[in-house]
Amino acid sequence: MALLEMPQKEKTKEKKTAFTDISELPNVGPATAEKLKEIGFSTIEALATATVAELEAAGIGEKRASELIEMARSSIEIAWVTAKELAALKSSVKHLTTSSRALDNLLGGGIETQAITEFFGEFGSGKSQICHQLAVNVQLPLDRGGLEGAALYIDTENTFRIERIEQMARHLNLDFERVADNIIYAEAYNSDHQVLLLEKADRIIKEHNVKLVIIDSLTSHFRSEYIGREMLAERQQKLNKHMHRLLRLARAFNLAAVVTNQVMARPDEFFSLNAVSPVGGHIVGHTSHMRIFIRKTAGKNVRIVRLVSSPHLPEGEVLVKITENGIEDVEEAEIRSR
Ligand SMILES: Nc1ncnc2c1ncn2[C@@H]1O[C@H](COP(=O)(O)OP(=O)(O)O)[C@@H](O)[C@H]1O
Ligand SMILES: [Mg+2]
């Protein structure tokens, strides 16, 4: 089933009969199109990854729902693929530089597209700094480790600072005005709003060639709104759905998805995001979730960044530093003198 979610954008372009908008689908009138948009399926790509149950929830009958999904899927040729084609899809995974060579190497070349990368750590560990850096870096040309696209930035704690973007952009010799123009920002006021922002994101992603979606922080609203044991299941369920939505976007648009998660120092208090379980028949599980733990050191601007879990990379850790310029490598000499 996971194959059904693979990106097919490149193919779409070649196919003459492909629909580019849901209103073009046969027998989809304005009312149905509007209804689909309301529940977050405003593009063919999004509709192709919907489940019948999701469309049913919006008052669309079962038969009609499966017809619509089928049309969307065949339109972008999301279907069974051969192993050879699968290899080609896998090879379409791209990497986004973190500005630290050491960290990029740890991640097998940088932050992967088609997957969710989670940075977790204590307050002040540098999670938001990394988000700022990535929002700038995604705009770099491919040969400088970028993805030549825009960033979508969902901020839940009001910690986004345009001044930081300016510093980082200048350091990379990028035009600040242009960089700022390619960061599409929204502040999420509560968890419902956060979920909604992501559900409405596919049109913006398409229009602005978004190649990075950031949610900083993924969990803060959920944590403050769903308190106590009795709300845990509900919180987790809602969060899972949100994560799945994010993963679908990552796959449909071949983009990188980065989320942050603030945790206490004690490991047993970690707020678990590991429970990404199959929802709506789509198998995602651990196959698309990188977890990276970041922590402070005695050296004031040095951080230890540890790859804790990855579907295909070994664990390991590296040092990075946070400076005026952004995220940087720690030089050999600095490491030796520590
Ligand atoms: N302009 C800067 N120059 C150097 N270090 C900075 C700068 N801005 C922020 N930092 C570092 O980043 C830290 C804040 O990191 P942040 O990403 O906000 O943490 P988190 O999101 O994990 O809570 C600061 O304590 C400081 O060490
Ligand atoms: Mg932060």
C-alpha cells in the first residue's frame, strides 16, 4: 500500500490526459469540488492519497468516494509499480543540507525528502535554529545542497525570527528579500488550527514549489491541550493523523518534512512520537521517520546531535555549533581543545 503514496509528479507532466485540478475530473461539479477542498483535498495529488473513509466523513458516498480516488490515482498513475520503477522512485529522494558537513554525513547526505525528520531536545537546545537554517538552505541550488524550492513554516510558539533568516541568508550570499519571499509562514494558535493549516497546505505547496515543510513545534499545542492520562489516546490519535498527513505531502510533492519536539532531560519522560501506526490502510510506521536528539554541552555554542532512529542509517552523533552565521561545523582544532 505504501507504494500508492509514491510521488509521480515527473510522470504527470508526460501524461497528456492527466488532470491537474480536481474540478477537471469527469462528473465532479463545483459542489463536490468545494466539498473536497473543505476537507483538505484540494489537489489531485492529495485526493489520490485519500481513503474512502475520509471522503465518507465529508458526506460523499462510499461508491462515489472510491471512484473519485481511483480517478485521481489513475490520473497521476499512482498504481502498482515494478521493483525497477520503485528503485527509480527511491532514487528521486533528495537531500537538504543542514550547513554542517558532519551532520549531513550522519544523515546520509542531509535531510531526506519523502520522509519526516524529527529534532527533539530540551528548551534552548537549538531546534528552532536548525529550522531557520533549513528554511534558508532549501532555497539553495542543488549543487550547494539545496532543493531549489520554498519553505512552509508553521510556528506554534512564536519563535520565528526574520532577523535570524537575514543573518543566515547573508552568510550564504543570498539575497535576503528573495529568501524572505520564499518562506511562507503561518502561526498556529492551537492544535486544531495547526492541523487545519496542514490540511489546507497542498495548494500553497504546489503554487510556491515548496520543498520543505517545517512544524516548530509539532507537539507544544497538543501537550498543553490534552492533559492527563484520560486524554492521551485522543491526543495520540490526532497527532498520528497529523503526521500521516505530513508524510503524504512529503511523498506526493517529494519534499522534506521537519518537525520539532521539546522533551525533558529524563528519557522516560520523552513524549513519544514513535507510535506512528497504520491509519486508513497506509503502512508508514517507522519507514519514514528519522529521529534526531540534540543537546547542549559545556561549550556554550556547541551542541551534540545524535541520530537516534532511522529506517536505514546507523546511529551516531556529531558536534555542531550555533553561531551568528547559523549552524556550522565544529573544527577539528576546536574538538581537540575541548
Ligand atoms: N544570533 C545567534 N548567535 C549565536 N547563537 C544563537 C543566536 N541565536 C540563537 N542562538 C543560540 O540558539 C539558542 C536557542 O536555540 P533554539 O533553537 O531557540 O532552541 P529550541 O528551539 O531548541 O528551544 C540560544 O540559546 C543560543 O545559544
Ligand atoms: Mg524552539
